[in-house]
Amino acid sequence: MKINIITGDLLSVSCDAWVNPTDTRLSGSGGLDKVFHQKCGPRLEMELSGKGSLNPGEVAATSGCGLPVKYILHAAVPLKSSETGPTYDRLEKCCENIIMAANSKGSIRHLAMPLIGTGHGGYDLYDTFYPGSLISMTAAAILSGIIRGMHKAIHSPFGLLSQVTIVCSSEKNRIPMDSARSWMLGKGIDVRSRVRGCLLGGAIGDALGYPIEFMKSAEFPKSMQDWTAEYLLDPESGKAVISDDTQMTLFTACGLLYGYSRSCMKGIGGDIWYYIHMAYEDWLKTQDPNVSVKYPISWISSISQLNVRRVPGNTCLSALYAGGGSIKKPANGSKGSGGVMRIAPIPLYAGANGHFDQKYNLRSCAETAAITHGHPLGWLSAAAMGNLLYDIMLNFSIFYAIQDTVLILEREFGNYPETRRLTALLKNAKILADTSSQTSSVNLIAEFDIMEQLGEGWVGEEALAVGLFCMMACMGRGTDLCLLNAVKHRGDSDTVGSIAGQLWGAYFGVQAFEWNEQLLSSLELKDVILEIADDLVNDCQMSEYGAYNDPAWSSKYLCGGSSGYQPGTDVHWYQTFSSEPVNSYSAVYKKTGAKDDGTEVVQNIPYEIRLEPDSSIQGGDGQYIFSHLSCDPDAAEAGKPGFGFVQSPQLHPGTNKYSCQHGWLRCHPDGSAEGYYMGLPFQLIPNRIEHSLEIFSRTSPDPWIGSIRRRTGDWNDPIEIELRQRPRRTFCEALALAAVNFCLKRSGI
């Protein structure tokens, strides 16, 4: 999604909806609110009369009321509190609500809004984070709310919002907005690359630090080449082995995905840390075969390389033997680093799929760490790490992510005195990193005496601070320097290396590690790590009453430890298909793919589509059945579906529930079409011979590209459809055929 910042008049911006900053009574008493009431007259008053009053931050929508927009969104602006300080979190939430309200309308592509809160709300665009700072807290709150709302909008099924324009009344007001945007936004890295990079980077840092964790500093090699040749590879396996840090990270992912897959398929589920705790019990059994696990859930338990002890932390072992703990019922008083290094899959999953928000992510990371580490700094550090990664996943810069993490920790956990210790360390890590960027030294840890200033990393808050320092100090100086500084010290080298690698990989993507082929090729369980990373992005696409079935996913995340699943058995589909475009036709779609080992797999799927006399579409392929709802151009203009369909509308015995997945298709007079299928948007862009098909992934800025082609413009000529780089979730091929054949035929093209 695109954010524009301009100077001008809001009502001169051509878009689908304008935002009216109003009060809770929707009174039209002043400013822009008064202008809207004057221009719209009694019609606006009548539409608002049924809305009642709003709470601060809430949004109500009306029609354009005669103005050249589809909607006006009326946002009740929260007021700046003079007694308790500015409530920037409320301003942020108001802006998030505006984005969600716009997206929920289904036909708003472009939204224009003023600087919310800077009028009668009392927020000052020149309130900075601290004396001497150039960044406005008000501007940051507005942009943060918009970005967080856009993140949720991306994962909603039917919204089309793709552009937000922020209109500043003067150049003076635009300056802090531009500065805040430059400071806040990170690199536009693909989500899948971030997730892969984070897990891979954590494993590489872990593998670098594990062999030398208890060595003396004098024995450390000076370069990555020496390290790779002399210390990295295990003499027996020839691999760069991972420690318990990466083991527990992978089990965290398994528990998380098991819990959400269970929710999808059974309609019920608990908090995610409950399932992660179950996965940790599976991990405990890999460390001690005498442990009995009644309900194993982790498919990776059967992987032999994970059934080895790599100096597991005594705190983790003893806490799990005793049944684990929680924030309210601490398992012990430990604040060791074993909680912070393993929670990465939680924010990665939240950022990739939008299943839960920032606060739930924060709590989930804290509770997950508290299973084994009961001291507040043991789980507060995990919450901080989780928020850093969550913000990075939303494309915030690391600079904003640190500031945001400090603020949300103080807001949510300010009643714990340990919070001040943690936030002070995070701030100090940033200051030291800023200072170190001025030097050409390679050994930053020694030169800036980091072990004395931030700690050795044996406890959670110190490990996070040192890892964050290494990540920030080496930005622009290379991945190898970041990782070497993270592990070449007398402290907890594998955990600090894992944390620094996770932050670095999430921020710069998996391509950051392509500089060292030997490091990648020799990393233990690299393929399993990447498979789990992809699973975190792909998510469970099955549902309780849906017909779509993914046997490999079920084997891993529904059957769990009893599945016998082995990695590398998934099928990657890639073939083309064709059919004759006639009013009623049947065909066989030849679906061809390959397993990871190169074995070819072929499926022949028959399907039929009919154009009925009433112009409705009927038919399907056994899994998908289509029904025509409307082709009224006015309905399409108003945002209503052009074609609607449901997947396998089959009544379940003894219930009133149907197996159905809804989608829609909207047709345009030029023959183009757009729509959603199972939450995945697509577009058909025509010319007479070839039609490009773009299927937009919610997790990638780039669409999957396809083409729909006939040899000539003759309708009797066969149509060929090809989808390249197809997503994991099934796209209905028959829908694409129906779209291009019937939409273009109705359009007379």
C-alpha cells in the first residue's frame, strides 16, 4: 500500500473517500467538520442522526452526500490530555480505525485524510520524542496508526484500499510528517524473505557461537574464513551444528502452527502459548528419552538431528520437568537468556498473516518465555524482542521499532520496576551503536567495552541489548561483521549470535546471507528451517467446513508427532491447462508438479462449466461450484459482486452448516475483471489476444503472474492459461476460465 504526503486542500483531492475529523457528538462545530456540514447540508445531518454519539477514536461512515466521493468517514478525534500527558496511543488507534473503516467498505481504493488530531484535538506536530530530537511524536502516531491499519487491511478478505493520502494544510506541517516517514519506514523487503532470513540468520548466529561458547577470547579466529574452516564444522557430521537455541525456536513454530491449524479445522482453540508449551514438552523428550509425552504435537520430533543434546539450559529443563509456569505463576526466579532467543516465530507469524495484533503478540511472547523463565526480566526481554520483530515485519525501521518498543513496554508493563532496567539497556544499546558507526574498527565489542556497558548476555535483557547493538552497529558494514561481533566475546555467544542473526535476517531478508555459500550449505537442518519458515508464511488454508485438503499440512500440524511426516515430500505444482470456450463445456485439467526429489506427480481433474439461459454460470470441478449473483454495472460500481461463487456448498448431515468458501468476481465494460478467491485478490487485464492474470499475495509486494491467451481473437479458438510462481493455496482454475470467457463475451470483446 502507498502513503502519500502532500500540501493542499483535502476537498480538492480526487479519491474515493475523505476523512472528517469531528468530535464525539458529530456536531460540525468547527474546522473541517464545520466545512463538511456546510457543504453537505441536511442530507449529512439526516445520515448522522442515526449514528448517535461516538467514543473517542471511533469512526462512522456516511455517503458522499453530494460531494464527489463515495464515502465520508467521520472520525471522533481523541483529545490531548493535559493532566496525564498526550495520549499518543489513542491517536494512533484512531488512525488505525480510520483505515479499517475505509477498507471494510469494499470499494474504497484511495483515501484522503487531514492531519488527525492537530486541530481541536490539541496534538502538536512539534512535540518530539526527547529534547534535540527531530522526530514528531504526533507525526509518528499518525503514521504508525495508518501503517498498522494497512497491515490489517492487507489480510482482510474483501477490501481494496491501496492508497492513503495525508493532506497537510501548510509546508510547515508537512516537514515533520516527511521527517517521521523517512525515519519510521524500513526496507521494502518481501515478507517471505524476512521470515526466512530471521530463522536462517538465527540458526547461523547460533551455529557460529555454539562451538566457542566457553572458549577464551585469545583463541578466537580473526576472520570468517578462519572461523568457517576451523571452528564452525562438526568433525563427525561435517555440519555447522545448531544448539538448543535453534531447536527450541523450531519447536515454538510447531506449537504455534499446530494451535492455529487446530483452530481452523475444529473451530476452537486456546491461547497460542498453551500449544507452544505442548511443543516444548516434545522438545524435552528429544533431550531425555525417558520423558513421557501423552499428546505429542511436533512433527520435527522424529528428525534425528533434533534428538541430540546441545548443552540445553538447565533452567529450561528443570522448568519443563516441573510442568512450566506463567507470568502470574512463575516457574522460578530465572531471568536467563533462554526465553528471549526462541520466540521469533510468534511475531513472524503475526506479521506475515495478521492473525493477532501488537498487544497480543507482546503478551504471547512474554507468556511463552514465562513457561521456563519466571523473573520479569526473563519474559520482558522476550516481549521486547517480539515487538522489535513485529515492527520490522510491518516494514518499520529499526530506529522506530526501538522507540516503539520502549513506549509499549512502559505502557503495558510500567508497573514492573524491571521495565525501566530493560528500556534503559535498549536505549543505551542504540546510543552505543550510533557512536560505533563513526569508527572503522572491526572488533566493536572490545573497542567500546560492550561487555561492561551492556553485559555478557547470560541473562535475557543483556543478551537482547548486545544482540541489538551488534545488529545496529554493523548496518552498512556487512552481515559477517554483525555475526562475528555477536559471537566473538566471553559471554553467551550462541544466544547473542542467534538474536543478532534473527534481527539482521528479518531486517535485510534472506538475501543477506547469500555471501557465504559454505555457511549456508553446511548449516545443519537448513532445509527444515526454511520449510518451517515457509509454513509460517503459507499458513493453514484448510477450514472446518471447507473442501480444500492439504495432506502434507495435516500430517505436520494436525497429526503432529504421530504423523511420521518427513520433510521434503511436498509437491510443487507448475503446469498449464486449456479448454474450449463454448457455452457449455467440460474439460480435463492436467495438473503436473514435482516433489523435492524431482519425482513428477500428475493429477487429471475433470470439470464442467455451463452458461445457463438466464446468463448464470453453473458448474465446477468437484471441489468448486459457481453461482451467478449479479452482472449489473451499477451494482459493480457500488462495490457489489459481479459474479459470486461458493466452494462445495454441501450440507453436513445433522447440521445447518455448509462447506463454503466465498469469493467474488467484478466485471468491467472494457473486459477486465477483478476479485477475490479465499482471500487472494486477482486481476484480469485484457487485450484481444492475451490477457494477463495477476494474483496478488497478501504476503508479497509482487503478484504471481499468469497469462490467458488465445491464438487469435476468434471465440472458437482455445484458451490457454498459465500461472507462474503459483501460491501454495489453491487458486480455482475454473474460475479463471469462467472469468475470461464469460466476462469478455458479455462485454462484446
